[in-house]
Amino acid sequence: MEQKPHSVAVIGGGSFGTALTKIFSDTLGHCAWWMHNSESAMHVM
């Protein structure tokens, strides 16, 4: 059986959202991540 690629998105930049994003990115190679503001996102990047 052929598996389809997964699409994952995480909303929130707290510790739990950050941990989930790290796990999904490492496992799937991509994870869309929405945070409250762009300054927080730039700090993490």
C-alpha cells in the first residue's frame, strides 16, 4: 500500500507547540508553524 505524504500544522509558539514543531519537522521534513507575532517567529528561526 502506498502512503500519501502528511501535511502538519502547529498553531502556537509556547513550549508545547515548539516541541511538536521540532518533532514533526524532524520526522516529516516539513511543518507549517503559526505563531502570535512575527518577532517571536524570527527569534526562534
